[in-house]
Amino acid sequence: DADVTQTPRNRITKTGKRIMLECSQTKGHDRMYWYRQDPGLGLRLIYYSFDVKDINKGEISDGYSVSRQAQAKFSLSLESAIPNQTALYFCASRPSGSTDTQYFGPGTRLTVL
Amino acid sequence: DQQVKQNSPSLSVQEGRISILNCDYTNSMFDYFLWYKKYPAEGPTFLISISSIKDKNEDGRFTVFLNKSAKHLSLHIVPSQPGDSAVYFCAARRSGGGADGLTFGKGTHLIIQP
């Protein structure tokens, strides 16, 4: 029983299509994050959210948008996908006021053709 | 411009021996450091962390050392076991400024040989 789930796990799409990646967490955490991982580059922060009404850009937010529909749900959208957005995407969560032990989902592998 | 650097893409260690994974950082504003372990097709899982006010933290077979003056930390695994074979990411958090999120290194692929 995973605490942070991501859907879909794999997605292949075409250039110009709109894509939404979804994340849910059952840990009751306030803070949620989206990262992307490219081969050889580690994880980079796209967006983060302190709570439902507080969303912030991360290091590489261009080309992405997010929505925090509820405390437990944080979705990432690619309005018009391009091939260099092909990557592994991870969602994470953690409670406010704690140390930064973020809990990660299993990842979504996105391929943009 | 990488702020967290893991200069060894891979490391091979014999089972039972010590594994030492290294990490360097450049940003003096980092105040908390973490190590994550990642298996293929899974998300990173938290392993161990250390605050900048400490120089060592130990949890079972895992010990993290922090040398603030050198902006260097290391993860020691003793003894190394086959299940330790994974990619290890060093990550850091910046204090202040209202920002959040972690800055990750590129990872080191640890291979434990029988």
C-alpha cells in the first residue's frame, strides 16, 4: 500500500499534445513536489506547493503548470508537450515543520515523440 | 551550474566491505543534507540525513559524515550487502528565503559484488 501514488506509470504522447500527470498521497502531508529526472542529471524541482493555495515555481518550471486540487492531490500538466520533456517524473510529499524527509512516488515515465 | 556534485557515476565494492559514497556542494546556504536510495522502476527512498550543526549521524549500517569547511559529505555503508546495490542520491536543502525543495546530485550507482 503505497503512500504516494502516481498515474499513469508510463505514457507515450506526441508533440503538441496536452498531458496531465497525477499524484495522490495518503500521508496527510501539507507539502507536495514535482521533480523530473533525466539520465545523468539527477532530480530537478519543477514546482512545489506548501498547501492548497500556495504554489511555487521550482528550478525548471517553464513549459509546465500544476494544480493542487486538494491537500492529497497535486497534478502536473504539460500544455503542449515537446520531445525534450521526455523524462521520468516524480511526485513527493512531506509534512510542514519537519525535516526535509520527502516521500517519493514510484514515478511516471513520459515519452514525447 | 551544479550545486550538489557526486563525481563518481559508479562504484563497485565487494560484499562485506565498506562502501564510501562522496558528495560535494557549493552553496553555503544549504543547512540539511540527505541521502536517498533508488532501485530501478521505483521512486527514491530516504536513507539517512544530517543537519549542518552536526558532523556525523549514524543509523545501523549507514553513517553520514559532514565536513562543513570542505563542503563535503560522505555516506559509509558497513558491511555492504547485495541489497545495497542501487543508485544513491545526495540531496541538500537551502535555509531561508522561503524556498523549498531539494537540490540533488546526479547519483552514484553502487554495485555490490559477491
